[in-house]
Amino acid sequence: FPYTTLFRSLYPAAWRMRYGAEFDSLLDDAGPRWPDVADVIRGAVTMQMTTWMSYWKMALLAGFAGAILAAAGAFSIPDRYVASAAMELENHPPADGASPVDSAGKLPETLQQLELEVLGRDNLIALIQSPRLNLYPKERARMPIEAIAEMAREHLRVVPASAGPDALVFRIWFEYPDRFKARLVVAELISMFRTNSLVRQRAAGDPNAPGLGLMLLEEPLVPEIPIAPKRLSMVLLGALAGITLGLLSVLIWRRTRKFAVLNIALPEDIRPIVASRIGAGQYRSAGDYIRDLIRADEQRKAAPPA
């Protein structure tokens, strides 16, 4: 495996032209271990971030990484489907000539009462625990059933669609990861609405009052296309976030970097000298020792001749 070529390709082109042959020879002689591989990669990143072409390179790399992470997160989220059906509430004239639906889009009182009865906590718990539906099995294994009922209420909606002088059309919809169960739940809710409307069909104390009827206008169908998650949007946002963070990191690096990083290979006969100085506490690292030598050389050059 040409690992030397792979490692060399990580460095900037100008650096490769000048030091590529020596770099390959050094790697071939040393036979790099995992710590050496980490040093090579760290040095390559440092070199890339200190070159003029680092902005677009880092933007490309960070954007690609952000897109990968966002795609992994997006595909770890299950699809969510919405099944719906339309029903008509008949024989419900608006009181005093007002519209059956107020300006805030709220349901009329009669339908509000039906909704509260159908979507009450006890009915939702029975719906969730129905063996035929078996809703939220994973959540039921770790959460109390009351909390799951509240969560299910957030996935249920009864919304007005249109209102006429003698009838109100409303829509029932349910959101769930399983599209077939979503359709079954809506069908069950239709049955529950019909049952409750029959109980309330006659006005209290007046058996001759006109009936309150519910008519099914649109059967619930099995949804084909999920409404969430929007995976393409998540991937694009992840790529954009990665590009932004990549450019910001290069900018911060260049603003805060005070000195260049050099990879220096010490000859075998010099290493004990440097190690003894470090062991004596004079220097913290070989880099400190080299910097001290450079400063001393600069001071010697700057000193006036004797």
C-alpha cells in the first residue's frame, strides 16, 4: 500500500515540491507507527491551515463533513406520515347569524365538546393500548401511559376546513411513523366521533329537536409521502454550517497564530543533549530549546562588533 504517497498528498503542493522526496524517504526508513501517523496528520492540517489556499480547502472539507453528519442525523430520524379525513357537521346553523367558525379559526362549541369527549385522556389511552393499533410501543416501554397520551394529543388535530350557513366541514388528521397505522387511527377516530354524535343527537329535554349529524366526506387513505424529516434541507443546512465553521476556524487560526510550526528531525547524537536539558528542567520541550537557540543566534547577530 503506497502509504507514503497518501500521507504526502495531505500536505500543500509547495511543501510537497520542496520536501516530498525527503518525506518519503523518512517514512520508508521509519516504518510509521500509529503515533507517527497521528503526527503526520496533525502536521498536514497545520500546514494546510497556514497556506493561502486553506480557506477554500477548509470550507470544502468542513462542508463535506457537515453534510455527512447532517445526512447521518437525518436518516436516523424515522419518517412521519399524516393520514386525514374530512367530515361535515350538519344541522348546525350559526347562532345569531354569526359564522360557525370565529375569526381565530376555532371550532364551534358543539364540535369543541365532541372533540373533548373523543380526544379525552381515557379515550386516548384506550386508543394507544388497543391491541389492533399498538401505538408507541417503544415509548410505552419507558414512559408512563399518561405522558404518552399527552404526546399523542400533539399528533392529533381537528381543524375547520370550511363553513356554510347550515353545516361545517372539518378535517381530522393524525401524524405517525407507520403510515398504515396512521390511517387506522383516523378511521377509529371517525367511528368515535360518530358514536359520540349519536349520543348527543337530540337536544336535552326536547326529543323533537333537529338531529345533529356527521357525514363522512373524505375517506382516510394510506399516505404515500412522508411530511418529515426534510432530509435534503437538513443536508444542505449541515453543509452550510460546516462551511461557516470551517471558514471561521481558519480565520481564528490566522488571527491567533503567533508563530509557525516546524517539524524538525533531530540527529541521534543530539537527542541525548536535548533530553538532558529537558530533564534538568531548563526547557519544557525540544521546541523550547530550539526557540532559545534561535533567539540567542538573533541576539548575537544584532550585537555590535567588538
